[in-house]
Amino acid sequence: MDQQDHPMPAGVTGAAGPSGPGGTDASPVPTVRSWLFDGEGRPHVVRIELPLSAGEMVAALYGEHEHLMPADLDTDEEVWEHIAVVIVQDGLKAVEQLADMIDAQEPCRSLAAPEWLALCRHRVGEVIAGTT
């Protein structure tokens, strides 16, 4: 799946990164110290870089609408952390499928949480643009 499959959704502004379209924007690296991952009995660390479209980032957050509150996305780091946790727990394929579902359901106005989707788009747009 490439960046073309899930272009930047309406309401999300900014380029793909500092070098513009096709560039990359590095997120903070969530660690054991950031409370997200339990390091007990796990002495090894795997670090990867995973390219994501803005639509996939939005989908990862949108899929958590039953578990997250707007205050959970107050900081850029929290936005990145929640996206990372969803991808680790659910997998990129599930996030891609959710992005496809959003694309299909939004025109029909059949999304479960359209206001949450708007907030996710807003926060992802801010994080990408570096405006918060």
C-alpha cells in the first residue's frame, strides 16, 4: 500500500515532512520510560521506522474512539504514542483497513463517531505541521 491509497484527508494540512511531499517526518520514539510498554523481563529493544500516511495516522486514532478522550491527544507526543500503540497492538494491516472503511463510510454519513474523526484529523494536521 502506498501513500496514494490514503491521501491526506480533508481538514489535514501540511506536507509529508520537512522536505515536502514524499519526505518523512520522524516521531518521538515511545519507550518503557514513557509508560506505554512494560519492559519487565524484556531486555531487547526493536526499533523500526514505519512510513504512514496522514490518513493512516487519523485511522489509528479514530479506531480508539471508544477508549480515548480529547484530553488524551493534548500533546504531540501523546498523539504519536497513541498511534504507535495502535499499530503495535492491532497491526498496520488493520489500520489500513480502517482507513479504507472511513473512506467508504464518510460519504454515506455512517461513521460511528464523526466528531471524533474531525478531532483526530485536526490533531494529526497540527502534529504534521508542527503547530502545537
